[in-house]
Amino acid sequence: MKKIVLSLALVMGIGLVVQAQDTPLQDGQVQYRPVGGDKNLEVYFSPLGGTPVSIPGLKFRSFSASGNALRIGLFIGYENSSTITQDEDFDDDNVQTMLELSDKSNSFTIAIQPGYEWHMTGTDRLSPYVGAFANIGYTSETDVMEMQGFVGDVSDPELFLGDETTKTGTLNLGLNLVAGFDYYFAQRLYIGTEVGFGFSMANDMKSTVTETTTEVNDDGDMYVEVTNESEGSVGNSKGFQLGPNVIGQIRVGWLF
């Protein structure tokens, strides 16, 4: 409840500040809705979510003289994490018996959503619209699992650090029909929401597994790094969804 109150208070506060600066046109009317050549960006409020203010990508719109808008959404994201799975350790003679090992993971996502909106008459402040947009996205992920091994004489083995690297990718495609509205509570500043109906599909690409270890050569006097690489589809999935979808966020945007 507190999140809802804080989010609404923030939106209303911004509106009061901007509304005080509303500039009448020559005929005494204030222009709220966009005109040809106007452009806008948006941020999102999620009062019921864990992050009240979020930016799940940027959405840009360019309005034509008819009041319709060309829209495009863009998301670029990168995540990186590392988890220690084993601490280093030494025996009573201060000889290292364990190395510090970690599991590392990173992912990169890019998505683009081109579309178009047809804005209806509405009122001087309310701009309802229908539209459509496509979604094209790709996510790549790399997971590295470090491993401990031994080489050399059995009576005096030496530790080495190996790893297993798995690279995967997922392609996302979709098409949505949407309906929504923008309400201009102040000049060049609005709130809105949007619902839609469409389909989406996700397809995992083949994964590549690279294992790097250290071995003793045939002469027994030199350590060599050995790399084995393989491709496979075990664990991969394909998915398809069709139906209504609701963006559970309040859009807040401004014209420029």
C-alpha cells in the first residue's frame, strides 16, 4: 500500500509542478496532446512490484501531423555473477591441498520492438490508441565452472585449475496488437497504460561446451593444456504462447 501511495504522490507532484507552467495558446487554449513532429520517451512505475520505478528498456515515439505515432522499444542488458564453490586450504606442512574455485556466469540481452500507433479523437487531454509492434530479441549466456585437478608424480602431485565453459543462446520473436491511452495531466507530460494480444516464441540455440584441463605429456616431464569442445542440444527447449497480455506498469512519459 505504501508503494502505491508513494508512486501516485510522485506522479501527482510532478504534475503539479509542470501544470503551473502550462502555457496558453494564442486563442486561450492549452495544447496538451502531441502535434506533428513531437517526440517522447517513457519510464515505468510498478506500484505493486518489488521495484516501484523501473526501466525495462526505453520506448521512443515520433508523432506525425495526423497524431499517429511510430514507436520503437529498445532493451540492452548485461548481467555478471560469481559464486565461490570451494575455499583454498593447506595441510599441516603448509602444502596447498585445495584451490579456491568459483562458478561464473554472464549474460547479454538485446531486444528491439518496432511498431505503430493509431491515435483516436479522445479529448484535449486523453489520447486513446490502438497499435501493433513486433519483438525481436536475443540472449547469450556463458557459464564457467572451475575445477581442481592434480598432475605429476603420485607421491608429489601438483594442483592445477581447469574449467568447463558452456555457451548458450535464445532467440525470441513475437507480434502484439495493443490498445492503450495517454492522459496528459500537465502540458507535455502524461501517464498511461497498455494491454495487448499476440504471440511469442522462444527457441534455444545449440550449446557449446569447452573443457580445459592440464595433463602430463608422454615423456612425463612437461604439462600441457588440453581443450575438448563439443556441441549439443540436451536441455534446450522451444516455446510458443498465444493470448492476451497486460503490461502491469504505469507508463510516465514526456514530450520534447
